[in-house]
Amino acid sequence: MDKQKQTGKTPSLAQLEAELQREQYRSRYSRVFRSTVCTLVVVAAIAVLVATLWMPVLQIYGSSMTPSLQDGEIVLSVKDVSPEPGEVIAFYYNNKVLVKRVVGMPGDWIDIDEDGAVFVNGAALDEPYLEEKALGDCTISLPYQVPEGKVFVLGDHRSVSVDSRNKAVGCIAEDQIVGKIVFRIWPLSQLGAIG
């Protein structure tokens, strides 16, 4: 069109229609692009809110929960401050998030014998998720009563896990609990619910 202005010729009807179609295409493309970007930003913001507030996604580090959870696995947790015995929870400890299994509730008496067998209120705990039992790093006096408002947690790999048996960690208060581990996301070959 600039050449046409310089030469003084007016554009033909076909040239004007072609230019109009190009401008309409640019306008549609711009609207679709802006709409797509806005949609992606909103979806990402919602995903971040859900992951932060209701369903935190966590990566497992270390071997304290083997064989139930392995180093490097990625799991989904659900916010729940009222865990039940046998459930695996994540909780805050010294600016870290640890993952352990709930064994005792407030008021329960916990005892562990030399072979690593766990007794709750005098009854032996059935623990099919363990490969081996061990007393581990136990610095508390046994039998031990779980204080009100707290839960007693143990790792599934008892010989290496530092958990409620150690005074440094102790029992876990409700406000420390991040959530209950419910689903394994990664690796895909192990995708599924965690029991």
C-alpha cells in the first residue's frame, strides 16, 4: 500500500479485501492468544491454591518409610488434622516436612520391647507394612503415655527412622500436621492409593 501511495494509485477492491482479512485474522489471533494466556494463568493459580491449601504435593527423601514409601517418590496429601492410627501423615519438624505413620493417639500407652514389637494399651500392634522390627533410636522412657493433643508416630524402617521414640522429635501436635498421605503420584508404575 505504501508503494501505491507513492505512485498515487488507489488500491483495488481485491487488495482492500485482502488487507481487511489480514487485519481481522490478526485481531482474532490476538484475542485467542490473550484468552489462552489468561485461562492458563487462572488454572495455574487455582492449582497452586489447591496444592497449598487442601492437597499438598510432597516428595519423599530418605529411607525412614521404606518399604511403604521410597526415596524420590512423589505423593499427594490431604489436609487433615485428625489422623487415625495406621495412617501415614506429613508434619512440620525443624523447617522440614517429615513423613511417618501414626501409631498412638492422645492418652494411649505405647510400649516397645527389645525386639521392636510395638504395644498400644497393652495390645500388640499388627504391622504388615514392616519388613523388620527394631527398637531403633529410642530415648524416651517406656511405657510412654501420649500427651493430650498429640499423636505418636513411627517410621516404617524402624532401625533408621528418627521419630516419636526420640525426645528430639517427640509426639506430634495437631498444628504441626500438614496432612494425611493418600496417593502416590510418582513413579507412574507405583501410581495409586497409599494404605
